[in-house]
Amino acid sequence: MAFADTGIAGLFGGRKAEVQDAAIAAAALRSDRFRQEREGDWQRLEAIVRRMEAGRMGKVPDEDLLALPVLYRTVASSLSVARETSLDAATLAYLEALVQRAWFLVYGPRTGFAAWLRRFLGGGWSAAVRAIWFDLLIALAVMVAGTVVGWLLVSSDPDWYFSLVPSQFADARVPGASHEALKATLFHQPGEHQEDALSVFAAYLFSNNAQVSILAFALGFAFGIPSLLLLVQNTGTLGAMLWLYHGQGLTLDFVGWLSVHGTTELFAILLAGASGLHVGRSIAFPGAKGTMQSIREAGQRAATVMTGVVLMLVVAAMLEGFARQLINNTEGRLTVGLSMLAIWLAYFFTFRRDPKVTA
Amino acid sequence: MSALAAGSGARRQRLMVTPEGIGFNLVVANRGARLAALLIDLVIIGVLEVATTLILVYIAGGIDNLDHLAGRKDTAGQALQFLTIVWFAAMFLFRNGYFLFFELGPRGATPGKRMTGIRIASRDGGRLTAEMVVARNLLRDIELFLPISFLLVAKGGDTGAAGIAAAVWFLIFALFPCFNRDSLRAGDLIAGTWVVEAPRTKLQEAMSLSHTAQGGASHATGTAYRFGENELAAYGEYELQTLERVLREGRLEAMVAVHEAICRKIGWNPGAGDERAFLEAYYTQLRARLESGMRLGVRKADKWAGG
């Protein structure tokens, strides 16, 4: 009879429950019995959380993922009961830490990279750009002013050229250079093999420009002034070179040469400067909201724009490295440059889709 | 652990209320841990960059050899170009993508932060979004790389007073976390994030499972400890949790000292050799008393409190 009893109990898994019951009965304190009844759930949640934190989402079974919110709420309610009934400091600390870890997962960022990218490209980015329109206008004015100042400085005293233009550009392109010498820097000769090291140059330019625009953004934290100074410094170079080519009657050719990637690149730098300014302005003039909230909102908006700036600089580097070499005439270059500009403008200012609706 | 943290860092605790209405304490990470985390991360980035460079140089060397064998200049040149591009991209990614990649993960922490037990979180208790992580990491340039380069330049003295002024100005950003209550970096400020401790505690044994805790007789002396109402009224929750820590750590000297102190307080004659059984019994009965008080809404914080 006894044999049959254990046999049947074993068959239905009753023995385990019996052992557990015995353990529950064994605890002398009511709060420890409370804990014993629930610690299975706690440990299951801990195991799920540990696996998810390790980033092995694929190894977390579906039923565990489904159980996560339920278990989280169970454990959270265990915590609030335990706080009122138990004085076991170690158990309370364990529950607090576990609820906190699970809370980060349950209410953590759930969008994967692909979903985020879709939302970003499908409206989030252009909405952020439109939101900082006022700063865009200021930054644009500053860039135009910087170019004009660069031009005026060099035209009054050509020695300024050497302090405005970095030495890497001042190879053949120096004041006094002949029409032909300057033209040779814009177009390559038919038989000339010119693709050497150009894509390397493009990669270098990209990482350099990207670092500069990140800097322009970061400097916005100091009320935006250094961002503007950086814009002036960079466009001053542009103004000086523009003056140089203008002197030899090559203005349009230079603009064409520059515009292939320049419309994209200068636009990106404009966006970076404007986002820096946006953050700086939100610190200096928070408006009706609290300063902290105003900074936070501006910062996140600007970060969205900045992510796009890096993408634009990748495009600019590709245009510079390849398109400019393939197209060897001013009309073609202007067409590419202006149509890129048109595409960006259309994307930012006419492409309106509320990302919140689509998400 | 949490009792210790409560003692040393009550100033750094912030109450966070979940949507379920349960409040828990987030502890703002201390600046030392954050500096350590940053240094670890920088070392890792440095090692990654050097390793990548060495590997690419090694590959380039191989291509160069191949070029000598084949006697063709063109293809090898292109391959070298490609390697240079890979190098630029890798350096850019390591410098800017490292923090993004790890902080966007489910742990919200870079390897350095994980080692020092901290993570980033949204300051308003909401979701941590990609925009926040991007924003807080874009400012690293002025907080870290610029001050360092300006300091190096200013030390040389070539730039004079202007260089020193710039260095001081940038130091304000680098030392930003020292000037506010929540230790926010400039990046945290504009992103709406903060760095908090990420405690990882193991579930410890329940305390009232042992034989003596349940009122059984001690194996060593055969005594079953029973304490009267007055003897249990001597202590409160603070002492109970201190006693819990002593029992969990299980160091004999500490147990002897606590045993003696309790006996003196409740007027017992301290014996020797059976401290653990005594303390377990006292702990369980004191906790039972205090917890039943709790259920009735009467709490006794420590031995000075009435009730």
C-alpha cells in the first residue's frame, strides 16, 4: 500500500509539492513563509532578466518573454507586501534590486534598430529639422556672413589667405597662381589617371568633417556662441578660396566643383551648427518651461538632427570621392549639386509624416 | 549592502515611482565609480584601436608581398586604399560608436560601467530612448577630448594666457559633474539621463529555517532559548537588521561580541560556546515580535524608540 502511495504521488509530481509544503511549514516566521511561497517566481524572473541583460534574446523562450510583464508585476507586489510585513533586510534588498532590473527591461527601449531607423527616416528626422528652423536661419546667416568676411579679408590683404586656408589646401591654390594652375585643380585632363587615393581622401574628409560637426554641436552647450565661431571659421576658408578663383575668372567652375558634395556637406554643417545653437538657446532662454525640461527637449531634438548629419556627411564623402571625378564639367557638377540640394530641401521641409502616427 | 548604502549614501538616493505605483530607491552613482568606468572604457577603446591598426598593417604587409610576386601595382594599390578607408571608418566608429552601441543595449551600460556596477537611466522615469543615448554621447568631445588637448597645449605655455583661459573654460565642462547634486555630466543634462547604481544582489537564505530559530533545543548545550516580552522589547528594527548582518556574515568574533552585548542588555548571564544558537533564537523571536507589531501598524525603529 505504501509502495502504491509513493508510486502514484511520484507519478503526479505530488512529491515535490509535498517537500515544498514541508519547507513552508518549516519556516518559523510568517514573513519567511510568505517568501517561501513566492521565491520560485522571483527566481524565475531573475533568470529571465539575467538572460535578457546578456543580450541573448534569441535564447529566451517565447513563454518567458510573455511571462516577463506578469512576473514583474507579481514581484513588484511581493516587494510592496514585503516592505509592510518583513524585516528581512537581505530579502528586501534582493527584491528592490530585482524589481529595478526588471523595470528597466519592461519599460526599457523596446524598439529595435530597424524600427528606430524606419521611424527616423520616415519623418522623425525631418520633423526635428523643421523644429529648429529658427536656429537654421541664424546659422545660415552666420555662414553667409563668414563667407563674406573671408572674402573681404583676403581681398583687402592677400596675406590673410594663409591664415584662413589650412595648409593642406594651399598647394597650388595660393594667391598669384595662374588661371591654368587653378583650373588644373578643378578638372582633370582626359588621359590623366586621377582616381588614386581619392576615395581615401574622401574617407579622411568624412571622419574629419564628422568630428568637426560633432564639435560644432557639442560647443552649443556653451550658449551656442562657440558653435557660431566654428561656423564662421570654416566658411571663412570658403570665402577666401572663392575670392582666389574669382580673381582668375573661375567662379562658376569653382562653385560647380564645390557644389557636387558641397551642397550636402555645407548643409550638414549648417544643421550641426544650428543644433548646437538650439541647445545653447534653450539653456540661455528656456522660455515658459523649466530650464531642465527645456534643455532636455532641445537636446533630444538636436541629437536626432545630429544623427542625420553624420549620414549626410557619408553621402557628401561619396559624392566627393566618386561623383566629382566622374563628372568633369561644370554643368554636370552644378546639376548634381543643385539637385542634391533640392532633394534635401524637399525631404526636410515638404516631407511631412507624423512619426508618432506611423509608429 | 542596501543597509550600508543607506548609511553612507542617503544623500544620493532618489525615489522612483513605477507606473504600478511602487516606489523604489535609485542610487545616483558616485563620481569615483564613473571615472573608473570611463578609464576602463578608454583603455578598451585604445586596445581596440591599436589592435585594428596592427591587423590592418599586417594585412597590408601581406598585400605588399603579393604585389611583389604578381608584379602588378594596380590591384594592390586599390586594396591598400580600401584598407586605409577601413581604417578611417574603424577609428571613427570606435571613437563615436563604442558608447552608443553598449548604452543602447538592454543593460544600458558600457563594459566599464558594468564592471563598476552602474548604468544609465532616464531621469524622468520614462523609457530610455535612442535620442537620449545619442545626445549624451555627442557631448563627450567638449567634456573629454578638448579639455585634454587644451591642457596639453596650455602646459607647454606656447599659447600664453589665452590658452590657459581656454583650458580653464573647458575644465568647467570636464568637472561639470562635481557641481551638481545628481552628478550630471553636460551630456546627461541635455539628454535627460543620469547614471545610477545597478545593484545585483543574490537571494540569501531565509533566516528562520534553522532548528534553533524555530525554538528547538541547541545541539551544543541542549538549551531551548525562550525570551520574554521585556527581553525582546529592548531592541528595534535597526538592531534586528544589524543582527541579521552579523548572522549572515557568520564571523565568530562579531557573534561573540553581539551575544555579550545582548546578554548585558537583557540581564542574562553570558555563557560561551553557543553564541550562534542563542543569536538565531533571539533574532527569530525579536523579528516575530516586531513583524507582528508591523502588521498592527506599530513600528519600533531602534532601541531608543518606544513601543
